[in-house]
Amino acid sequence: MAKDQPSSGYRVRPFFFENKFRLVYIEQPFAFPDATARAIDASGLQIKKTPEPDTILGRAADQKALYFEAKANSFGTDSSNSLQARGHLLACGPAFAETLKPLESALLCYVVPQDRCALMAECLASLSTELRSATLAPGEHSVHGLGVSGTDLIYSWDQKFKQHAGVNGDSVAVIHELQDDTDPSPLLLVFTEEDCPNQERAGFYRRVLINQAVAKLVCDLNLQQPEKPYVTTARDLLWQTTDGILDFVGRDRQTNMVRIIRQNVFTRIADFWRGKQFSPVKSEADRLEITFKDKGIKAD
């Protein structure tokens, strides 16, 4: 929804891109200014000091930002999720402009199932009151919903978002022609081990990431001429298969993605050719070099 797409024929409507918001960060820890960090320590409240939003979008025209956190369900003030929610609220206060200049203001946007929006809004309001009572400065918050209407996936928002982003209406269909078995996996651009607590599902998404890299590698090698070295790195492959989105992902998660490709693609290719008399493969760290001596070896 925040990525440039064709004006027609897109799978997911680029709603945020249409409203001039662009990617700033994906899953990068927010670093509080020293004064805010000290105030957090002095408050005695349970607050995560390195909150990690799912995504931050920014708009250059007015230096406004959207700070996103998505949850599969709403939660209450006594939930363990509240520790991070308090951190998110503070990150969207005065601390935001200090940390992410030239952006000037941020709206915390929690995305939950449509039927959980009211409960999520109630929780965030209570947490904001709690923070203010401890002389801390939380930012404004908004709650967005995802729900299905007929065969459409509907994204909805509240009045606070309308005011901050300057959008009209209350909702928009972001995906059409949904089926009962519609799987969003083909839309996956980035994946890290931390993104899915369900290990079975995490394994599936990891395979999607690997398959994307393998497909790109195979396409490149099919076009490669014999005796001309083909050189790439795990990061280069990931950058190309994510359409450059990799650059916005947090450093630790980038490292994890590179490791997945190195171990599951580069190492396996090197192992296949290891010990053979004429190996076209050189693999060192995150670098892969392949030189086909002739078309016969290339076919192997």
C-alpha cells in the first residue's frame, strides 16, 4: 500500500503512495533521545525503551509521518503487548521529531481486525492517560481496521487519521476478488525469522524468500555467456527480489535475510560442485561467482 504500482492492474491498491507517503523504515528499533529515556526510567512504568514499529511512512510535503503497528487482535492494558504500546505512544510524541528529522510529527496507527478497532482504541486511550499521569508525553494515536466485505478486503480508518493525513472517506477497498483460499504469500517482499511466531508458517515464508532468490539467480544464469564470470552477493539478490525494499529494513533483520540466502542458496550450490574436477563455482562469505566453461557445464 506504500509502494509505487501501475495505475491500473495492481493487486494491492497503493493507498498510502497515492497520498504521497513513502517508506522510511521497516522494523527498525526507535532510539529515544537521552532525556526521554531518562524520563522513562524515572516513571516506574513498564515501557519498552527500543520499540520497533512494523513500518514508518513519511510525506515530504508537510513532514508528517505514519508510525504503524499491526496486530492480529486487540489487547488490554494488562497485556504484555502494552509494554511495547507505551513505547510506541512515546515514540510518536515530541521524541519523534528529535529522532527522525526532518519529519516533524507522527501519528501512531494500530492496524487490527475491523471488529476489534473499538477495543484497541480504548486500550490506547487508557495507556495515553497513564503516560501523561507519569509526566510523560505520548503522541496522538489512530486505529485502523482490516475486514472483508463480499470479495473485497477493506482498509478503514478513524477521524484522527483523516485529520493527520488529509484523506477523505472512511475506508477503501485495497484488494478485490478475494476467494476463500486467497493466500497473501505471493505479495511477500521481505521476511525475517522474527515476523512469524508460528514456526510452521515461518518455514513456509522462509521458503518463499528462498524461492524468490533462486528464481532470480536461475534467470540471470540462463542469460550468462560461457567463460564470462557471473558475480553476485546475497544482499544483491535480496535487493533485486524485494524491489529495493531491503534498504528500508532494520539492520538485524537484513543480516538475518542475508544469512538465509547464504546458507540455503549459496552454500548448497557450492556443496553440489565441491569435489568435482571442473567446478564453475566459487563461494566465499556472502559472495557467489559462477563461470561456465562451456554450455555443457551450464546445463548441469
